Amino acid sequence: MQSTKRVAGRPESGATHQPDDNGPSGEVDYLEVAGQASFTLLADRVSITVAVHAPQLVAEASALDSVDVLAALKRRVEQVGVTDISIEAFEGRSKSGLLGGSTEARYGLRLVCEMPTLAPTLLAIAEDKNATLGDATWHFAEDAGSAQEATTQATLQARAQAEALATALGVTLGRPHRVLRHHWCEDDAGRPVVRSGKILDDLYVRLAARRTMLTKVVLRYRMD
């Protein structure tokens, strides 16, 4: 985005407006340019939901150890490095009849694993006939170094545009009058959460575990 703006009277929100005594009617000429750069964040953890059907009704956190099918799955994922596992939901029912009664329960588990343990964790879940894979939420660590580098690149890009325009217009750039920086995720819509089954697709995992961040720097210069 490149534009030359003539500003008079009320300043924009967040900006400081200093009228130019040399300009007509207190008007000031500004040159506003923008630069943009991107960087990639890699997921370092992923939270997975798993539904487990069991014949035992235990509506307590101790069910992870006391319900046989839950304890078996817990041991299996712990063997591949998962240590963060909890019960997030529980649904149970009992039936009775002339020949006796029966119970069944559905437990909603949440597992958090580091990326290196994702593949063996998924394999452990897939091999359990009582478990059904649910959704996954990807967690991304902050990368201050890459964010700063993107900011520098965007700023240099905007500065180069401003200098080129100033030369073409035959004006001299003053000091930056206003500097704005914006960070946002290119793919926030729908990227963090995947639906049941998709996480088993290796290509999808490699794509979902990456997040493209955009940095935009807007510079406004007074033109002398």
C-alpha cells in the first residue's frame, strides 16, 4: 500500500497532529507507506481428545487408574512419553433386567503430547479398540527472534518505498511522524482445530503444525 495523504484538522486515532506553519491553512503533507514480512511458527505441543468406551462406571478422576480400559490406554501412551492425561468428560448409564444388570460409560480424555511423541501416541490410540480419536488443538511457542526479524524486514521495505516515492515526487523525507506495527496469523480461521480422523493424515499433520504469522509496519513521514 502506497499513498500520499493531505491531513488537516483532526488527527487520526492514536496519531499526533502538529500543524505545519509553512503550509497553507495549517495543512501538513504526509507520505504513508507500508511494508510486510512473514515468519513461520512450528507447533511444539498438541492436545488430543479421545473418547473411550468402558463397562465400568467410575465418575471420579481415579477412573484413569481404576477402570481397566482407561488404565491400559494410560500405560500405553505413557510408554511413548505422554505424561499429561486427564478426564474432561464423563457419561454413564446402567441397565437392569430379569437376568441382571449392566453398566457402560463413555469417558472423554485429553492428552497433551510434545510433537516428537505425536506419531507413537496416535498409533497407541489407533491400536486401542475401545478408543476413538477426537479433535486436536495445536499449541505454538512464541518466537521473539523471528518476530523481530520480520519487523525489521517490513520496516526496511517500507523505508525503501518511502525513499523511492520521495525521489519521484522531488520532496525530502522528514523524521517518521507515525509508526504502526501489526502482527496477525494468516490462517487463524479454522487452523488450530482439526476434526476427528484428519489428524491421522501425515500431510495434514505437517500442514496443521505450521502457522504463518504476518507482520505489517506502517510508516508516515512528513514531507519537507
